[in-house]
Amino acid sequence: MQSETSSKKDISFEDFKAQVLEDYKTAVTSRECSLLGRREVLTGKAKFGIFGDGKEVPQLAWAKVFKNGDFRSGYYRDQTFMMAIGALTIEQFFASLYATSNIEDEPMSAGRQMGGHFATHSLQEDGTWKNLTQQKNSSSDISPTAGQMPRLLGLAQASKIYRHVEGIDAKKFSDKGNEVAWGTIGNASTSEGLFWETINAAGVLQVPMVMNVWDDEYGISVHARHQTTKENISEILQGFQRDEDENNGYEILRVNGWDYPALIETYERASKIARESHIPVLIHVQQLTQPQGHSTSGSHERYKSEERLQWEREQDCNVKMREWMISSNIATDEELQEMEKAIKKQVRDGKKAAWENHGNPVRKKQQEILPILEKVAEGSSNKAFILQLRKDLAQNREPLKKDLLSTARKALRYIIGEENSEKATLVDWINTFSEETQRQYSSHLYSESQHNTLNIAGVEPTYDADAKEVDGRVVLRENFDRIFETRPETLIFGEDTGEIGDVNQGLEGLQQKYGELRISDTGIREATILGQGIGMAMRGLRPIAEIQYLDYILYALQIMSDDLATLQYRTAGKQKAPLIVRTRGHRLEGIWHSGSQMGGLLHLLRGIHILVPRNMTKAAGFYNTLLEGDEPGLIVESLNGYRLKEKLPNNLGEFRTPIGVVETLKEGTDITLVSYGSTLRIVEQAAKELQEVGIDAEVIDVQSLLPFDLNEDIVKSVGKTNRLLVIDEDVPGGASAYILQKILENQDAWKHLDSKPQTLTAKEHRPAYGTDGDYFSKPSAEDIFEKVYAIMHESNPAQYPQLK
Ligand SMILES: Cc1ncc(C[n+]2csc(CCOP(=O)(O)OP(=O)(O)O)c2C)c(N)n1
Ligand SMILES: [Mg+2]
């Protein structure tokens, strides 16, 4: 543990005083927001509140050293910091509490996230990057504790890449890698595995990450003695401390959260070490408090002793800062009282303005629908009922959008079957209002910019007349080679990805060619591999995060689901992370080497493209497509395809497999067989065998599960064959059920069916090891043959007599 050294700046006492007063103003403003915020929840105007009270003072010190280009990845206690860097006003604070749903008034998430989830805007209106070096940046928060950690690693690593990799156009993203990524976490959340994984990885990578632990001894009601060995996170992290002769490791600093001058020195020191030397720093900020308890959901009097509560009142960082200001002759008690009074009023006014602003658009709409309801009532036999609805709505002085729409929809029911001249007006109002409002809650699950991946047209691979037949992995490698050669902002990392060029040698020799920063080995830590990718993609790089096997993506799934998949949505299109996740899966052997948990992924990863190429040329084409776009995608390469021969295209790096487009591999008239990935090879085999008994199956490769068959080609096939079987190696009701739902419900294929639509999947259990394990766990060519034959038998027993 190093103690803080003095780094006094040469400024006059007057300047110093003015700065301190400004800081104190921010601290008090933030506190008043917390106090009033809680009241707004308790009186029912807002649903839930979690605030930054008790954590104000360290955030003032942090904000002072937070420079343009820096990034924050933090949690719900950081409102004071956001205010101090000028990224959160009083009005915005309350707008977010009220869930105001437009991005201009509620820039954190357009009302989609609970209050206390902060963000700045990295993207322009059209979805392209702003210049991130000219603003202070906060990556958008998520609620799962420690979920901010993996991304923080990537945000810090980006600086290292920008500092050392040549040729990248860094104008909008970095000034020679001089940016620090700052994390915050509560003491209790350091119990999460993600915290430890990130801490270790940042130490290994030596990246400019400063980790703040806000320590208030509690995690909701649970005391540090249940959370942390020795109840002290910086003490148990001592092994990470760098020493004199060995630069690897961390600088670990400890400071009390109420000690303003010590905090300022500590943060200056941390910033310098991380920024200049790219050494990670951990600041353990101790003795913080929770003046109002954890959140509006409970009261801390239930679990804190009177002694502790008294201590918290005395140690309150704002109270201590105030005492210090008076004792240091920075201000008198009277001056501060006056300031505090003025701030109270300012916060009250801001709150009022935010509430007015929140309600005004709805009241405007209310004035629109009321006269329509009146006219509808005039011509209706249910006049009295409609007028009653109208009256209830008219009397509501603070209506929600829900109240307006629900009233209008109920009124419409009263005029079913009536010749009502105003019906069209009412229907029109309902439709327009629903559409506009729905967008406020449902836009931007994917990118809506012109670079969204769906706008990227496919390009066929082309071949020399004497094109070589090579192992599939060579097609991938040659394509990656072209990618890294032409796009300096790309990089790939994962377990065994670097030196040996991945376990299947799809990157063979590329580390030697492009260096260890771009083609790199990582520790075995899937969640933070993902986090590296998310953070770097948020800073303009084009990372490819490799998860060695599909089975192990479960370790990274939480972060993919909670962070990556929600990013565009939760910022209403103001941040993006166009990360490509590379993995390989299906059809090897054994419980943890043959998984195909595609249904699970499809359920949890809406917001990410999920691509399942059947061979390596298709896979390579997907990398090329995703790199042209600005969205995240997951590519699952077929494990048993690396050694199968494919022709080597001559337009490497340029051919593109289109997203959301299926491919018909074999035309047929009797039944449509839909599948994807490795299973297709078996389906094709079965289709050949079926042909021998006179059954002509059409075989379709889905290729892209998310998005799914955008041209609705499968229903066209079913229209021709009138029969449908979906085959995959997921569990029953997994991805096959998703595919069936798309075809039956979205594409209306039920209209064309002459037989029951069916699925053929693997067993409920995980696939057993060995050839027999595979045969008895997953669909075989015989299973497919017999299933199809049974369908044909049922439809025409004379032509297809009973098989067994
Ligand atoms: C993964 C996860 N588990 C549980 C929760 C519920 N939860 C929210 S905050 C919190 C306590 C966090 O305590 P700490 O990290 O010390 O932060 P503090 O609120 O004390 O600042 C818990 C358990 C959550 N948000 N995410
Ligand atoms: Mg805590």
C-alpha cells in the first residue's frame, strides 16, 4: 500500500476556494436530488429510486481528473460524478426518475432504464460516431451487480491498442491512448466473480483502468462480514500490488470517502499512473454512508444498529466536507447555509420543471382524444358509457399514455357494429398514437442507422478457374488474413487464439504477421473476453472475441445478454458495440463438446445477430458482412467442418454472406426440410436416401437464426410441398420451436399444410460421448429418413406403405 503523496498545484487560495465552493455546490445539489427523489417515489410520482447520497465527495475528486476521451463504467451511485462532469442536470435527473420517454429530456436512456443508470451519447443522430476524444464519456450502466466490470476492461484496453497499434484512424477515439477507463463498484458487489475475473485480467493486460470501490460496509442489508474476507477488499487484494522492481501489477490506494483534500491527491495520483504508464489502479474508498438507506424499496433502520446509524450521520461525507470548509476558512457557516437554501430551491424548481415537461405531451394528446370521444359518443347507442369514459379521462390531471390509449380502445368497443361517422377518426387516432408511442418503448433493438447489417448486400464468392480445394480452416485463415491486412482497427483474442492461431488453426501464422496486440491469447475467462470486445467496440475498434467452444459461451452469456444485446436498446440508439463473437460448435462428441444450445441463445440474445454457417466459406462471408455493419453478431462455426474440403475463393475479404437470407440446397416437391449448421450435412444425406424411395425433399439452410428468413422464402417452399419438418440438434422445443413459430405464425405457412408440421431434435439430455453416444443423442440420417417417411406414409399409405 502506498500512501498518497502531495501534488499541490500552484493556484491561488482564492481560486482554490472558488473550486471547493463549486464542488460543494455540486455535492449539495446532488444530495438534494436524492432527498427529493425519494419523496417523489414515496408519493407515487416515480416508481423506484436508488440514489447517490453518501457517495458525493469522492466523485467530486474523481471528476476533476476525468478528462475528455476518458470513459466511465459504473453503477447507480454515480449521479454526483455525472453532475460534476456536466453530463446530468437536475431536470434530467428527475426526468429519468419519472421515465420521461424522449431522449432530449432524458438522455440517459429515454426513460427505458430505472433512474441511476447513467450514459453519455457516443453516436450522432444518424448512428455514426461522435468525436469521443472531445467529450467525457460514460458507457451505459446495467443493473446486474458487477456487470459493468467486463466492459470496463475493454474500455481500458482500447487505449493500449490505440497507443501501440499503428495505422488505425483514431481521430474520433483516442489521443495516443491517453485515455483512462474508470470503474465504480459497491463494496458488496466485489463478491461477484466478474469483479475478480476483471481485476486479474486487467493486471495481466496492464491497461489504464482505475477501479473505484465505494465502500459503505453494506450491500443492501448484508454486512461486509458476509461479503468480503477480512471485511476489507484492498487488504485482500494486496497480492496484486506492484513492487519496486517489477512493474506488473496494480497500484492500490486507500482513502476515506469524506476526506476531500486526501481524495483530491489520491485521484490525481491514480490518474497520472494509469494515464501515463498504463498501470491499473484500484482505489478503495472507505467510510462511505447511505443517508437514506439502499433504495426506496426499504429502510435501513431495519438492519443497521442505532450506533451505526449515528456513525453514518456523523461521517456523512457532505457533513465532513462542510466542517472542513469552515475550519479551513473557505466559507462560513452562514455563507454555506445561504448557498444550501438557494440550492434547495433550485432543485425544487428543477424537479417541478421536469414533472411539467414529463406530463405536457400527454396532456396535449389528452386534449386531442377528448373531443373525438365526445363526437363518437354523440352518434352511439352507448353514448352514456362512452361519455363516462371520457369524463374519467378528462378529470385525470396527470394522465399516462396508457390511460389515453386504454380509454380510446375501450370506447371503440362500444361502437362495434354501429354506423358511427366518427369511428374512422377514433381508429386513426388509436393507430397513430399506438405507433408513435410503441416506438418510444421498442425502437433500437438493432441499429437503425444506414450501416445496420440488413442494409449490407451479399457478395458471392468468386473462384479462379483452377481454384484449389483446401481444408475449410484455410478458407477462414486466408479470409482473416485479408481482413487484418486491410482493416487495422480489427483484432481477435481468445484462448489459444494467438500463438497457435486457434485450436483449429483458422488463424495459423497470423500473430506472427500482425503482432501480439492484434492476434492474442487470453486467459481462460470467457466473460471478460466478451467484456474486452464490448469495451473496445464501444471505442471504435472492431474486435472479434473468440469463445473457444459453443459449450463454454455459457460463461459469457450473462454479459452478452445483459450488456451487449441491450446496448443499443437501453440507450435508444446512442451507444453501440459492433462486436463479433466467434465460436465453434455442434456435433463433436460428449456432454461439453457438442452442445448446440441455440434455443437458449436465441431467447437471451435478441439484439445480436445469430449466424450458423454450414461451412467455412459461408462463415468467412459472415465476418465480412458484419465488419461492414455497425451491429454485434455471433458466428457459430461448424466444429466438424474445418477439415472438409472447400474451394478457395479469389475475392477474400470481399465476398459477403447476407444476413437473414436462407438458401435452398436441394429443390424438391414432397416436403420442406429446414435445418442449419452441421446437421445440414446429415439432412442432405437423408434427402438423397429419401430420393431413392421416391420422396423428393426440398432442403433449406436457415443460415441466419436472428434475423430469420427476411424474404419469407420458406413459406414459398411449403406452399409448394405442403409439408414441413424442422431438424436440429438442440433440445426438443429449442431452436426448432423458434423456427416453427416463425414459419407458422409469421409466415402463415399453416395455410399450406397437408400434414402436421413437426420438429426432429436431439434428446432432452446433453449428448453422450463417442460415436454411439452421438448416434443415440442426436438426429441421425436414419432418424430423418424415418421421420420423413412416416409423414409421407400418413399422407399416402398406398404409395408409402408402413415402414415399421
Ligand atoms: C446480479 C445481481 N444480484 C443482485 C442484485 C440486487 N442488488 C442490487 S444492489 C445490491 C447490493 C449492492 O451493494 P454494493 O455493491 O455494496 O453497493 P451499494 O448499493 O452499497 O453502493 C443488490 C444485492 C443485482 N442488482 N444484481
Ligand atoms: Mg455497499
